[in-house]
Amino acid sequence: MQYTEGLLHHCRYLGAVLRISLCLILSSLSAFAMAGAELGAGVWWVYQYTEVSDFTGPTSAFDADLDNQTGGNFADPAFILYANDDDSHGPWHFSGEMRLDTGSFTQTANNNSGDSLTMHKAWIARDLSEGGLLTVGKSQVPFGWKTENFWPGDLLEGGYGDQMDVGVKWTQDVSALHYAVGYFHQDDWGEISTDTVDDNGHWGTSNTYRKIKTGVVNVDYDFSTRHTFGVSYQNGRLQDLAGTVASQQRDVGTHNAVDLHYYFNYGNWRFKYRFIDAQRDYGGMDALLATCAASCPANTKVETQRQAAHLGYRKERWHFYLEGSTAISDTDGNSAERVEAYAPGVSYQYGPGWLYLEYLWQNGDIDRYGDVYEANFRTVYASFDFYF
């Protein structure tokens, strides 16, 4: 009950419609919490100072000239609500995470709510055999690994890092072998949302295209307590959302990607590496290609290769890490050179949460069509969170 009372206190500060909706949810969960649910919540925000940026102008959140005048800004707060089972339901499990406000890592123009309110994950699962789990809902796509930094995010993994899609998956552990097989019907809730929250907008927009009908397989093998090798593969369709009628919104595009990855653990040290070969084919997406104009990909067939690495060291409450990635385009007509991104950082667990100091340096990025482009960007992030 103390969780519910604390959360209701925060409701007073939300907008009228969202306040009523959230409070009704919390009220209904109060009784549920007595019967096997663990409820929690958190808050986070960030201070950011942009040193160098090719993204300028009055609509940019990363204008270096502006930050030089103002000294940076505190931005993007978020309220997060968690609901998880406490293992009192036998073979059944569940997990949900709802985020509210501008720090939710969602995009209002492309998500299901049309606001800064988003459901990051929501799934139920059942143990069907020893070591096996069947999961249904919006959950992590089993494809390689995701970055561990907080604010810099996906870097040049560009949509293949933190994928949270809606579908069903089976995960199984057999001795040193770990595998997962899944089918993800769509990348978010609703019929036009393309926002999988933490992927930084690399899978289209609500009026261009989205990822659907995707099959995924991931296999990892522990060669020893220190060394793990793995491979992932996904293949699916791309739906044309640019059409004005349903008959034009066909799933004629395709996407596929293969990921080779490696983990190394030794004492407090951890190292991860991955190589991704990704392809997307927009051929036949007539409504999209007729309307995207200057934003269209250089060719209807987009192909990139990406590499990412993580080096981390944990000591008591401290976590020091360096993440870096590189990407190159093999798309016909794309003249961009190889691009790189690096994100050194440190976090400290101070008690109810973490404090982070991170830096992002990059000379390019991945666009919404999954291709490489060049752009300089340097930003300092100091972020704060707490949970209760």
C-alpha cells in the first residue's frame, strides 16, 4: 500500500487526462499488489551540454551555439511505473513498465499514445519445461546484446540494440547452450506506431513504414565460465504506411539481419563485441517511395555493416565503461564514409538509484531507413535517477 500512496501523490502533478488515467490504474493495482505483484516506481532526468553539433536551429535539442550561451540545460524528466510478479504464481510470470513525460525515450508523433506516455514493455510468461519459458506481449527481442550506457543509448547499433517488440518467444537453457526463438507481429502497439521506445527511431515513422511479421532466432554457447559465443538472425516484412487507404499499406518490403557476438567475463571485468550485417529492401513500397522525396534512402535496397564493443569494470558501487561502435554503408548511391561513435561513462549506485556521467562523441549515425550518414556530435550527459 505504501507504494500506491506514494505514486498517487505524484499524480497530482500530471496533466488532467493523464492524471485521471494513471490514478485509476494505480487504484486498481493497489488490491492486486496484495496478491503477488511487486509494484515500484522511479524518476529520472538529465543535464546535457552540447559542445559540437551539426544539428542546429530552433527545433533542435542539440544546438551547440545555444548551449554555449546558456551553459546547457536540465531536461527530459520521466516518471516510471513497474509491475512484476514475485514468483508466487507458480509457473506464471509477468512484467510491465510504463513511462511518462519527455524523458520516456519515446516519440509522440510515432507512438501509440500520441503523447509522452508509453508502455515500454508488457508481457506474461509461463514455464513449460525445466529451463524453458514461453513469453507473450511486448518484450526484448532476442538479438545479440544492447548497450549498457544510460543516456547516449543505441549508438551505431541503430535499431538492433534495444528492440522491444510485440509478439511471442520461447527461451530455453540446456546446459551450456542458450537459445531463443520468436515471432514478433509488430514493433509496437497499434496499427501505425513505429516507436519501440529505446531504439532511437530507426524503424520508420507513423506515415512512412514500420517493421512487422519478424521471425528471430538467437543461440549462445558457453565455452567456459569466461567465454560465450553467439549468433542471431532475424527476417521480416516492412509495411508501407504512406498510403492513404488500406489497400496501399501493404507489407511488400523486407528486412533481415545477422549478428555474431562474443562475451568475456573475468572477475570485475566484462567485454562484449558484436558484428551486424543488416539489409532492408523498400522495393515495391510505391506509396512510400512516391512521398518520401529528399528523405528517401539512396537506393531501394539498403545494406550496412556495423560493429560494437563494450568494456566494463565494476568495483563495489562503481561501474566504469567504454562503448564504441562503427558503421559503413554498402548501399548503392550512398557516398558516406565509415562513421564511428564512442561513449565513455561512469555510474555510481548511491542508494535509491544511480548517478551517471557520460560523454558521446560521434561523426555519423543511422537514419530511419537504416542507412549511414555523416554528422558531428559531442555532448556531455549527467543523469540522475531514484526508485521506490
